[in-house]
Amino acid sequence: MKKIEAVIRRTRFEETKEALLENGVEWFSYVDVRGSGHARNRRVYRGVMYETDIIERMMLILIVRDELCDKAIDTIIRTARTGEIGDGRVWVSDIDHYYSIRTGRCDEQINHKRSPEEMAAGTPEKK
């Protein structure tokens, strides 16, 4: 399992989100983030131009199986890229363990996907 974290432009978020869902990513988290760096953002407020070093972006957090990792990264890079400075970054790290909070089970025990019929019938996850 891999954890992919990506910081992208807010203007590219919707397209990136849709592309990830279309390319096999079933679920991911996202959060508004702010950062500070060498780059500066220009904003117009009530007709006055302001420059600020606070840069607003979206952070995507995905946990994917190894076989989906490269496809997810390619999807993020392809859809979030504008070619301008400040397009963002992608980080990838290994996941050693993960647990289901609901059941307390670890790793592969909770990797089983239930069929749509099992989900509709309310059948519990297989152990």
C-alpha cells in the first residue's frame, strides 16, 4: 500500500478529482491548505491589488494499492499541470499497517471488497 499526498492548485481540483475517480481511485481525502514560500500571490480586493506570500492550494491524500500507485500519480500530474511555477508537488510513502476503526482489524483482513449484493443486503464484511 502507498500513501500519495499531492498539493495542487485550487483551480485544478475538480478536474483532478473527477479524473482520479474515473481511473480507479475509490476514495480520497482533501483539505484546503495554505503555505508560504518564495512565490507570491496577487489578489484584487475592492479594486486594489495586493501581494501576499500566503499561497492557497488543495492537498489530496490517497491510500492506494501498489498496482494503482503509478496510475494515480500520472493522473494527478496530468490533470493538475498548468505548466506554470506553483503547479504543486506529489509525495509517495509506504504504508506499513492500517486498521479499521470500526472493527479494529488490521491490514489484509480489511482489504476484502464486498460485492454490491453483499453491501445492499447489509452482509457484514468477511473475516
